[in-house]
Amino acid sequence: SAELPGKIALTSSELNYFGEIDFDNLNLEKGNYWNFLKSYGNTKLMNIIVAKELGRLVQNDNITTYSLHPGMISTNINYKNKRRNNS
């Protein structure tokens, strides 16, 4: 029997553009530049890096990796909230 293709998705964000990986300061503990956008951007940038590297490692195993920004996906996740707010 044929194997089904595998898929691995890691959630990222457009805010990865604020990320700047400093491997000597991964927890942003050194210096005085900790801020939310940089720390959040770093985690989302690392999700992209992990997805790319994992994809390279499993490319011959019928597995595809993805990193995605969920804000670009149309869902009905807020359906009940909108309904509650409008009534």
C-alpha cells in the first residue's frame, strides 16, 4: 500500500520581519533592547527557520513542511463573537 504524504505546519506571523536572531542572546537578556515586537518576531522567525530545516531533513520521506501566517487564512473563527457583538 502507498504511504500517504505527511504534512507539518508551524504557525508563524508577518511579524517575523521584526525578528533578528542573535545567537549569543536568544532570550534577549543582554543589553537594554528587549521589546515585545523583537521577541515575538524572533519566535516567529525561528518557526520559519525550523520549518525550512525540518523540510530539508524529511524531503525524501514524503513529508512536506509549511510555515504560515494565520491572518491570511479566511476562517469563521470569530463567527460567534461577531454574532454576539451584533445582537
